[in-house]
Amino acid sequence: MTPSHAHQQEILRRQRFAFGENWSRFLAVLDEERVARAESSLRDMLGVDSLAGKTFLDIGSGSGLFSLAARRLGATVVSFDYDPQSVACALELRRRYFEGDAHWTIHEGSVLDRPFLERLGQFDIVYSWGVLHHTGRMWDALTNVAPRVAEGGQLFIALYNDQGLQSRIWWGIKKAYVSLPSFLRWLIVIPSYVPLRGPMLIKGLAKLRPFGVFRDYKGLRGMSHHRDLIDWVGGFPFEVCKPEQILDFYRPLGFELIRLKTCGGRLGCNEFVLQRTR
């Protein structure tokens, strides 16, 4: 079964969120400032000014924004995604910014497909932000990405923080969202604005700009507030982990922690940059 067919079957069975559909809508608001923020987030976490001369693998490229950011920073980029609409997003960004570029290749594939990954080779930087916990087999995915990192290279991943009971509650919310027909999903989305966007609204009210904060929102990674919220509420499959679990998992595989950015025990992702030493 091809990735496209497998993905389509999971969507039809209401087992998976249509990430690519969400990201295709995000491209309508993508602008230079959002791209610049994405570039800045890569530079900050990787501790570099440029990626010139580096190879960069974007696993689960989503909107294609971070593949674009890596390419603009000088890397030779390979992107892939399991969702065909996400693949189309990356193709569209390459068309807009690097049409005909031989240093950015895009594939449809799964991080759970080891032969596919082996054909891609090894890379100086392997990047997967907020993806591996949506595969339904997170620990297998974490295992599979390790050999794609060249010796001395870096693995930059972001994974949902384990909040115990609250994470289990969100699992139920996300499962309910994907189980509902699309015309009823507003029943999940609208109530979610209160815990997820309430603080932003209060901030806007304090500034007498109740909705201005939503228009201004670009996040630290260049995303839009509504697409981020839909991605969070609908993001299923959904798994979580604690930072120490990831460090203990990768240490025997020859990785050392270079940088860790946690979400402070709250909702969101912990970010890890690990270096392969052997």
C-alpha cells in the first residue's frame, strides 16, 4: 500500500487528522516575516548563522516552511511527508522561492518505512518538529531517525510534553475531533479557544485591541494562531514523553544532548538538539 493510499484510508476511518489540509490553508498567510522567524528559530536552536555546506533532512515537512528556511540558510534539503497535501505544500513553496532548484528535493514517504529512509542516506542535520508523536508509533519513529544522522551530525526534534492526566484528557479531545464529521468539529474547536487562546484575548483587552493580538500572532516559529490551534486540537494520533525519557533513549544510540528547550511543564513541545558522537 502506498503512503497516499494508507493515509487516505486512515482519514476515511477517522483515525488521523488531515495535517496537510490545515497547512495548505496556512500558505495563504505565509509572508516574509513568517519565513524570517522560521529561519531565526533554526539558527537559535542549532547555534549557527548559516547552514551553507550542510545537508538537511526534514522529516514530516508539513507546510514546508522549515524546509524553505533551511534552504534559504544555505543547506541542501531533502523533505518528505506522509500526507500528500503536505507534500504539495512543500512543492508549492519550492515553486515560489526556489523553482527548478536541484538542492531541494521533496518526497512522499513515511518515517516508519525503514527501506525508504535508508535510500535517503545520512545528513548533517535531521529535523522533525512536532511530527514523530503523530505517527501512532512514536518510539519506532524515534528509533528510525537515529541512523539518518551522520556521525558528528545533529538531530533536532520536538515532542509533546507528558503532562500526565492533562495529556490523557487532550488525547480524548483529539480523538473526539477526528471521530466527528467535519461539519461538527466546531463543537470541539470553539470551546478549545478558551484554554488555548484565552490568555491572548485578555492581553488584547488590556491593550484595548481585543483581536489585534490574533492578527499580530506569528509565534516564535512563524505560524498562524488559528492554524496552530487547529493543528493542536485535531492532532491525532497523539503520544507524549518526558525529557528524561528522550535523553535515556538516545544515549545508548550514541547521541549527546547539545541543547534542550522545555515548555516548562506546560502544554506544548520540548525541543531537543542531540549530536551523534559515534
